Amino acid sequence: MKCSTVRWGLLPELPEVESVCRHLRERVPAGSLIVRAAIVRPGIVRPADPAAVEQELTGQRITRIGRRGKHILLHLSSGRILGVHLRMTGNLYFSPDIRFREASARAWLELPGRTGIVFADPRALGRLELLDQEPASLGPEPLEASFTPAVLAQASRASRAPIKVFLLDQRRVAGVGNIYAAEALFRARINPRKPANRLNSNNIQRLHAAIVGVLEDAVQSAYNAYSSPGRFTEGEEFAVQVYGREGQPCAACGKPVRRIRQGGRSTYFCGHCQR
DNA sequence: AACACGACCTGGTAGC
DNA sequence: TGCTACCAGGTCGTGT
């Protein structure tokens, strides 16, 4: 692929973050002790004092690994939560030997036996944050039962923003990013420029089903990819229909996929299929 | 109040 | 070859 940032399957939206969580849950037993914490890139932590964060984390136990939208939540024995956001290029993974770390390792939690959890992020846009509770102001989890067409309809009525921009707003639906917003709108055959409050009930039904369907497919693909890196087999990968495919034929009608700018970001869509 | 936009970051690439 | 300019996008702070 032409653009390096379109490393498909690595851009951390809900499905990729979920697979990171599964990876960690399989390797970090509940109750694991944090022997030592290291923050080697001060700018990534909140609160802003790295030494204080290191001190607070050291000696804590990881009681549970959760997820909310794109946030990874390491629940600590103190009751506080270490929230990890991967942003664009971040990654969080279990290391069997914490002494060997890649250059982009920005922080790590040493666990017993010199194992650990590494936060790596070449661009250092990701964030580690100590929280009193789960992040507030996030919308519903799209893969939970509470996310219904009625919930989506109610939220959409309150916004005149283009539906694509609306979907990127984490207060509306948690975990959808630029790729899956485009893919969901393609699957629902809705024009990304359509104002959110102009979607009719038919549109809402299709969009709801598309969001859930796209994310479920991608969760499965992302997990497969993460479990067996380098062992992709054809067809296992989530099939992108429009994202990053400017000028290539639409899978449905053959007309070229278009790219426009919305809210400072690229939107890919088929001008013929998406009305 | 709702929306727009720049800043934050770095690596890769296009263009000269 | 080596340089610069630009672009990727999630989120937040600031401006309109």
C-alpha cells in the first residue's frame, strides 16, 4: 500500500484495541504484581509527573484488563485505573523478557520473572493516564446490547454535523475511527456528507447494522492477525471496501472510489452507491 | 452550544 | 544523493 500509515489492521480503532486486550488477558494473569514501572517519555503520561506515576504504579496488582471505546483499562488493586490510549501508532503488549525493548518503547510495567507489559509508540502520540474511574463522556459501546438503533437515532437527531464526522465523535459512539466510519457508511450506502439529523429511520437501521457488522468482522480479523503475526492467509484479513482506495473501482458498482476532506481528515466513499 | 481547526508527534515518501 | 515539504489521524484546547 502506498501510504505507510495505512498499515492495515494496525491502526488502533475498537477492533484492534480489543485484540490488544485479549492478547494481554491471555498472558497477564489477574492479580499480577507490578514490580516496577518505567516512563521513559515524560510527555505521554497524565498526570504530567512521570516519577509520581511510576511510584503510584509500583507495587500495584493488575486486577482486571478492560476496554472502553479505544481506551485500554488496567484496573489496579488500589481501585484506580491505568488508562492507555494508543492514538495512531501505539501498541501495548506482553514481553517475555522486559530487558529487551524496541527503540520506540516509551513505558513499561515490569512483572515478576522479568516479564512485562510494554507501551511502544514511534510517534509518542499515545497516552498513559491514571484515572479514578472509567473514562466519562464516551458514547455507548457499539458491540454491547445497549447500542440499539433507537440510541443511534436519538443521538443523530441532536447533530447537524455530517454523519461521517458524527461517527468519529467518541461521545456519540465509542470506538469508531476513520477507517470503520468509512466502511460502515459504505456498507449502509449512506453519503458521508449527509447531516446526521437528516437520516431517516431506514438509514438509521442500516447504519446501526453496518457499524455492528463492520466492527464484529474486524474484531475477528484483528484478533486473528494479532494472534499469528505474519501468518495471514488470504481472505482472513478484514476486507476494506473504500478506505484508502481512492480511484479504485467500487466493489459494488465499479465507479471510482472518491476521497474528500471532512473535519481535516480523509473520507473515502462511492458517490454512486452512497446517497 | 455546536462546530472548525491547529497542535501534538514521527516516519515515509514525493519532488526537486 | 540529499534535502525539504508534506501527509497520515485521535484527541484536546482554543477560536468562531
